Amino acid sequence: MTVTCNGQPAQADDLLPALVNYGHFTSLQARSHAVQGLELHLARLSQATRELFGSDLDLRQVQAWMAQALQQAGQGDASLRVTVFSRRFDFRNPLAAVPVDVLVAVSAPVALTAPKRVRSVVWQRELPQIKHVGTFGLFAQRRAAMAVGVDDVLFVSPTGGISEGSTWNLAVHDGQRLLWPQAPALRGTAEALLQRHWPGAQATQPLRLADLAGVKAAFACNASGVWALDAIDGQVLPGSQALAEQGRAVLAGVAWDVLGSEPFCAAKGI
């Protein structure tokens, strides 16, 4: 893995503010120096920077640093994590105007496709609309699920409303439509792309665990892939593999945005 901070090789002092645990990020896959849904990732970073720091993020510069990091790592195919934080943030005075910093980490590419079995748990992330660096709770919940023999965890509200998985979004099929849970959650980039391009009927609506009784198929998705959910709370979902394959086929038809010299955000008006 290689890590840069504001376009320069990251030093130990650059990483010390990570101990404060205040910042946000986006994760994405690059193939041949291109990514899918680039405008969604940039919009996520921009919005969260305003919410957490009250400032605007220079998206042209961020995109340039992403492209530079890939070039310096010598990896056209890679996993990218772009983290926005501030080396000058002071938790004692969190309203102080401070400049933000950008870490870009480049590591080996991944493509998640293996099916999983999950269990539901009553839990919700803090500020669920932000992909923030406070990941302790969700990883602890995933660990607890794996300790009892399943692969991952699906979060629900105290009243049984389904929101999201530990690091992924959920879609289920009721035999007529693809259904997305409507609840406070991190709205993923893969979810948004699938919603844009899904060829069949779909809807976003509140979903409760009880609503899954008649469901025969479900998949999970994030920027690293689409994978079948073979079972939820022990309920076997025999159509999940075919549904996940359809989801992967949809994403395969989505264009990839090259991290080139001309800022993508300028062309899209972000």
C-alpha cells in the first residue's frame, strides 16, 4: 500500500491526527486508471466536508491527487481510499475554521462476489448519511456475527426497519420488483448506479424484517462489487445468486470515468 497526503508521500506526523478519529472517506475501485461513479464519490466527499468541517473541498485538486497516487504507485488497477481530515482540527474547539487535508491510499484491487449469510442486529451508525471514519461499532458487530457462524450483519432499527449492512447496501426482490430499504443509512455509490441503470421495476420503500418472509432473492453491494445473500437470519434465499449476477451485469455496462488530466468535476459541474 502507498499513502499520500496532499499529493506528497505521507509522513508519520501527517497520520497522527487519525488518532482523533474525526474525518470521512470514500472507497473506490480503479481499473486502467478509471473509476465508476466518480461524480458520486466526489459529491460524497464534498457534502461530508461541509458537514464535518464547514468548508468546501477542492474537487479538482482531489481528483488530481487520486490520479497522481495511481501513477506513483504504478497501479492502473487498484483500490483507492480517499480520506478527508485536518491536521489542525482541535476537538476542544471543533467550530474553528481549519484547512482540510486529503489522504489517498492505494492498495491491491478487489472484486467482491462470494455469497454470504447474514444475521440482523438492532444497531445504527452515528451520522449514518456520512461515510465517516468512526467504524469501530460496525466492525465489532460484524465480528460478533462471525463469532456465531455467519458472515456479516444487517442493521435494523428498534422497530424492525431494515437500513443497511455493515459496509454495504441491501436490495431484495419480491418476485415483481427490486426493493431498496428506505431508512437512515449511508447511500452507496454502487446502489446509486444500480438504481440508475436497473432494467426492471424497482422501488425504494420502508422494509421490515417481517417483509422478508416472502422474499426469495437478495444481494449486497458496494463499490467493491455485488454479492448474493444466501440467507438472512437463517431464511434461505434460493434466487440470490441469479439476482446478484444480474446486478453485476448491470454494473458491467456502466461507463468508467478516466482519472485524467482534465478534472472530471469541472465537466460535470460539481
